[in-house]
Amino acid sequence: MSNDTSPAFVEPYPGWADENKGPLILTVTGTLTGVTGLFVVGRIYSRLISQGRLAIDDYIIVICVFLSIAYVILASFAIKYGGGRHLLTLPPDYVPKAIYYTVVSFVPGVLSFTIPKLAVVILLAKILDPSRLHKIIMWIISILYVMLSIGMLVINFVQCNPPSAQWNGPIEKCWNRKITVDYAMTLGICSVLFDLYLAVYPTIVLSKLQLNWKKKLGLSAALGFGYCAAAITSYKCYTLDGLSSLVDFTYAVDDVVLWTNIEGNCVLIGACIPTLFPLIKKIFGASALGSTPRRSDRKQTGGQNNSTIVTIGSYPKGKKRTKSGTLGMTALDTVDEDAGKYIILEERSFHTSTTELRAEEAAQLQEQLRATKQPGWWAAVGWSQSDDRKIKSIANTMRSWALLGGITLLPTLGVQGIRIIHSNDDGWAELYTRSFYDALVSSGHDVVLSAPAENKSGSGSLDLDPWPRLLPCQYNSCPANSGRTGRNESSPRLNWVNSFPVTSIRYGINEIAPQFWNGQLPELAVTGPNVGSNIYLADHISGTVGAATYAAKKAKIPAIAFSGKSTGTLAWNTSPVPQRSLVYADLAANLTNAVISSGKPYLPEDVFLNVNFPEVSESCNSPGKFKWVLSRVNLGVFSGDDVEWCGSKRLPSELEVTAKSGCYISVSVGDANDKTTAPAEKQAIVLQKLQHMLTCLP
């Protein structure tokens, strides 16, 4: 019998031998992975009901959730054999198995927090639509980070020769553990910086948007979940010393095991949250995240007002009509019949004009409309001199009558009518868009509206074929289950497409508009006015700008994107029409007509105009008070010279113009290829066309 003279094992402190992190790790990792799985299921469901199919980033997320599950399973085996307990308390045959499963688990563990970041990059590239250079930088950073993570996995196995020496020994065949810890710390720091970049970038972009605070906060939180991931990764770095423990590896390393899983699940959840809005909207309704609630008193009317609308030359059954002796036109009694005032009801874009007046009378009336507005004339029809919009509506009707009578009349502004495709990102039933549509038609243009079925703000340049419409359109302007596309049956030139703004204008150009123009394509594309400004970085995620750049770049149609700082979405049938909608419509029509009157080509190739109107206020409350300023999209710190104008070769940026007090409108000559400023030679062409209406910024 041999004598064992080794000293008896003594616990460093009471209860040391009973310490076990295993149950905590299993509970936290299992629960968190299950919650993450629910988020992934929600993402997949949201994508299927909103787009009808999955994209590559969705498949990446699905792969990553299985990696997370694999990590938990391997960690569970490690815990079964003693992971989470002190190594000296384990049976000798358990130690190699506990270490083996722990080491192997790091493969899916590291991949579970690395690969989801690629899905986040793909998502941000879609919705923010950065410039080509920015995209290249994003992907270079992503590839370097993935390579760094793969390096961690390589070191995880090659640090011992053979790799099995990590769990079977001897440890003399392994590198100094400090190398592994230092590399893991480097990866952790890079992960923190990458997470912060993926969070700060959308935060900066969203801060520039004119959104209500609720929606801005919601979007910032959804797209900025990287802040949480960065904080978790920072704490995980604090636990990395556990990798260097040789004496008590099974206990010390399990903090790393736990926080690796938390980090991976946090990144996965953060990648899912921005895609869940269709599901949230389905559960909580259209008011979620600040969307405009539906009005309960609106019926599903296909975009038409459900009240009786009377146009010039027509009258409802049983309604008495009378003649105004001043102008010889048909007028209808107001609601206040006792006042004895007569008005001509405002023409709407979906009304059908009549031919009750002869073409000669229409021509005569149009000349009177163009004449000086005298007080007696206004009083005769019950208007005030602020009713400019009604005059344009009547002029539109007069043109229709004249055409029916075989007489060609010049539009009010003397601009030759052309074919125009119109879109936006706020939805086909948004009031700003309908007011602008009316103004264009009133100017004598043949306009076809093709816009999203609902508000698709922030869609950038996303372009997916339409999917079946399951819910009613925006403001109940179309019924549920209306198909992939639709239109206002009483005015077929008003169309909706159940997809993104770029898709909407693409369908409008290629499918919808040619039906009205004998197969011809549009001569000009206009988008907006957007509800809220689209300035500088916001241009890259704006669907209004995205649709315009598609027209200019892909369809080779000159395009103008309009945006207005005054916010607040409104339905097409809001009455009375607020002043801001009418002012923006008139301003947008004025610039559009100026571009058209300058002659073809209206704009240089691959160029679009990005126009931002300031807020309509007491001091800026009519089109005549606004001033047009030639500007540039980006700040231009590292850009070449601009066209020489106002004594300088550097145009003011959109930010400078919109920040200036006064009624200044920024008109930027944009490059449709990357949504930045066009070169000086193309700016010069636009300057020559619009110089007569431009002013210098003080």
C-alpha cells in the first residue's frame, strides 16, 4: 500500500465547491434564445404579409437563429459535464468533455453575433440608400469585421497542437493564453465600434427628417438597437480574462459563454425590430408609431368623396340654379341661401367636366380669368381675393370645355401642356399630392398619378413588384383585398400601387401612363410634395427622392422632387384645404412650369432637382413671398467647385438655405446616380434655365 502524502483539499472559502453557474446560464440563454426566435418569426411573418417573399437578409437572420440554438445546445452539454462549476470539483473523466463542448460552442457563438450584422448592413443600405462610396465603405468594414471574427475561430483551435490538447492536455503544447485573450479583446472593441456605427448612422439621418416626435423616436429606437449591443459587448470584454484561466477554466470561462449568447441574441433582435412594423400595424392598428389614424366616419369609397360634389355647369337633382349676370356662367347657391351669395364650387381632379358652355364662352371666360381681379368680379361669385386656387380649378374646366369644342386654348401661364408622371412616398391619397396634381392639371398638363397605396416614407430606393393588398388603402381610399394595383374609377389617372415609391413610379412609367398616352412615355416626372423636408442625408432614405432619382437615372426622364417643411399628413378629402397644401401646390407648379417653359431637354441627363419649401407661416403665407435659391445637396467640404453664382463658386447647401430665416426655397441640382450634388457643368445648365427666378442667399 502506498502512502499518499499530498495535502487534503481545502475550500478557498465556505461553499466554494457548491458554486454552479450552469443553471443560471441555461435559464438565461434558453429564455433569451426563445424570445429571439419569436422576433425572427415576427420578422418572417411581417416580410411575407408586406412583400410576399423573403430577401437575403431574412435568410441570414434565420441561419443565425439556428446558430444561436446550436450554441445553447453545445453549452448545455458543457454544463452537463461540469461547465459552470469549479474544475477541481469535477470527476476526472468529466473535465475533457466540459472543456471540449465549451471550446466547440464558441464556433456558433461567435458566428451568431457576427453574421447578423451583415443583415443589419443590408437593411440600412436598403432603407437609407447611402451613396456608392458610403456603401463601399460599409461593406469594407463588414468584410474586415467578418475576417477578424473568423480569425478568432481559427485561434480558438490552432492555439494548441494538436487542438485536442486544449481538453486532453498537456497544456505545454498550447500558446500563451494571453494571445487568445488579447485577440478576443481586439474583436470585442471592433464589435463595439461596429455596433455604434450601425446605430449612429441611422440616428443622424433620422434626426434630419421632418417627422413627428413619436415616429422619429420609434424609428430611432428601432434602427439604433446597436447601442444596446455595444453596451453588452463592452461588458463581455470585461469577462474575457476567463479565457486565460488554466486552473479553473470550466468556472471562469462561463461568464464569456453567457455574455456571448446575450450579445448574439441582442444583435439578432436589433436586426428584426425595424422590420416588424407590418405586424405591429396589424395588431395595434394604423396609429402605431405615429401613423395617421383612420377616420371612423370615412367609408371605403375608392378614393372618392362620399358627399355629393357639384362641378361647374352641373347641379344636383332638385337644386335650383341661377345665372350670374356678371360673367354669364352657371353658379350654384351656397349653403347659406339667405345671404343671397352665389359661388362656383371648386373643381376636383376626379370630376368629369361638362360641355354646358360653348367653347367660345369658355375662351371668353378664360380671358376674364387672366385679367385683373376686380373687387366687383369677386363679389359677384362670393369669393375673397385669397381664393386663387379656385380660379385655377375653373381654368382647368374651361380648358376641358374648349378642347371639347375644338378650340385650343393656352394655359393660364402660357406653358405648353406636356405628359407628366406624378408620384410620392406619403401615399396616393395624401392631400399635398392631390393639391399638386390639381395645380398641374390646372396648368394644362396631362398628369397621371402613380403612388403607393399607403404611406411609405423612408423607403429610399426600395423596388419590389407589388404584392396583394390585404388591408384597406390609406385613409380607407380603397377596400381591403383590392389586388396589387388600383385606381379611382371616376378619375382613372389617379392610381395606387401596393409597393414602394420607386416601384410605383416604375409601374406608372411603364404600365399605367402609356395606357392614356397611346403608348407614349412621360416627358417629365415629379414627386411630392413630401410631408416634411428631405435635406442632405435624409435624401438617401426618402422615397420621394428615390422615385425621382429612379426616373432620372433608370427611365431617363427628367425629374423634380418636392418637399415641404410644414408637416401633418391629411386625407385627400380634407375640407377646407389648409393653406400650406395650396401654397406648396402652387409653388411646385410654378417651378415645374418654369422648367418646362425653358425648353427641351428640361434637365441634363442623370440629373434631378431636389426642392425644399420652408414652413408656411404668417410671414410666408402666399407663393409671391417665397424666394428661390440655387443650392447643393451635400455640404461639399471635399467637393470640387460649383457653378459660379452670386459671386462664389460654392453654392449654399440645403441645410444653409432652410436654416436661413425668411421664405427661402432650396433648389439643388442632384446627381441621380448617388443622390449627391451634380457637377458644376450640369448646375450651369439648370442655372441658365432658372436664372430669371433665382435669388442670392443673404
